[in-house]
Amino acid sequence: MSNKQREARTPIYFIGALLGLAAGFIGAHMYVQSVEENNAGVRPKLETGDALRLGMTAITVFRQITDLGARRR
């Protein structure tokens, strides 16, 4: 791999990290607001099915991102 190829990756990693940070923060904020509004601030127990559903959704999002990179011009 050439140095030029490595340099081309840097902005992609940086933008991806910033988007991931922003998405995680927004998701956590929305979760906290929902708990406060609907459960008087008491966090409900996370069920196994909920965790699996979230995991499958994350895998789907990552697969869609990978498919974007696999597209031909």
C-alpha cells in the first residue's frame, strides 16, 4: 500500500469517528430524555431481546456502509 493510499484513508477515519461520536451522543441523549419523560427517571432493565435487536440493527447499518464502498462508479 502506498503512502498516498494511506493518506487518503485519514479523512475517512476522522469523519467516521466524528459521525460515530455524534450519533452515540445523540442516541444517549434521546434515551435519557425518554427515561426521564416516561419512567420518572428510573431506567428500565435492558432485556436480552432488546440487546439482540439493537445489535442486529447495528450490523445492518455497518453492512449498508460497507455496501456504499462496494459500489462501482
